Amino acid sequence: MLDPSHPSHCAECETKKESQQQQKQQLEVLPEPEVEIDEDALFAELEEDDDHLLADMRERRMKELRAEMIKAQELASMQHGSYENILSEKEVLNITTSTDKVVVHFYHKEFRRCQIMDRHLGTLARKHYKTRFVKIDVEVCPFLVERLKIKVLPCVIPFVNGVSIERLIGFEELGESDSFQTAMLERRLAEAKVLDLDARETASGPRKTIFGFQDKSNEDDYDSDD
């Protein structure tokens, strides 16, 4: 039973209550312990991360270059990068059905415009390794001439996965001029999907090798008029 003589709000109780409140406030605002940051160690760690990242990037690039080199060697072994004269209809059929992308020039050795087309195709063959470039004299392939209904020379037919996509007859799509530039023919063959032309590369700009470096060989053939 409460002592009636004891006041409900004595000084001792009030003091105790205030002390508890102060302790609670001190706990609520207790500052977090300070953490000392070693800036040198932090920068060293960041540099180490950058070194690892650069090393990974270099390693990936080296793998890509090795893969490109192996591919270039494989293509070269299959006459990619050259402009080959084919001597039989059977060989033309074998090439066009076994190679993803082929450009075939049907020509006559005495036609001047066929000789002009030869120079341009030879330049493109050295640039576009992924596409095979061949030519055949119409006199040795009467069956193909009849089958493909070739009537005007020069006739250039792109083949993609064994199928003839379209054809370039004479110089009709090349300005109807003997002095057309190789870049014009390159763009036309790229439209036929038989050449891979980098969207960042203008057809009249500097050529690049398979490894991405500028190729300074045969620049006169590529950029100047014939």
C-alpha cells in the first residue's frame, strides 16, 4: 500500500527520471566511430584493378588477332586474296557451291572493257579476303554462258552460298564510263552482299588490311581513274 505521506512527485523521483532521459538521449546521438582512410592504399588498389583490366583487354585482343591470323592463313590457302583465272566449267561450279561468297567475272581476252574490269577486280580481291574472286574466259565455258544467259561482256556475277544473286553487265551501273573508280564497283558488290564493307569506312577512303591497318599498296589503282 502506498504511503499517503509520500508525495506522488518527490524530488528524488524527478531526478532519477531526468537522469534516465539524459542517458537515453546520449545513446541516441552517440556518434559513430571515426574510420581512418588510407588514401595511398586505396589508390594502389584502384591502380591494381586498372592493371588487371588492361591486362584482360590486351589478352582478349591478342586472342582476336591470333584468330584473325589463322583465318587469314586458311583463306589464303583457298586462294582468297588473289584473282584467279579458272580454266574449266567444273571448277567454277565447285568454287561457287563450296565457298560462301564468290565473284565470278565472265570475260573475253580480246575485249578492252573486260581488261578494265580485270584491273578493278584484282584490286578488290587483294582487299576483301573473305570473298573469293575468279574469272573465266567465255570461250571455255559455253555451258555456263548458255545456262546463265550471258550475252554482254564483261559480265560479273556474285554468288552467295551457291546462289547467283544478280549480275553486273558491261558498265551500265558504273556510270557507263571506262574511267569509273574501283570504289564504285566495290559499293555495287557490297549492295549485292558479296562484299563486307564496314559502315564506318567510306568506299573511297583508305583501305585497311584484315588486321585493321591502312593498306598503302596499290593506292593509285584504287583511287585514281583508269
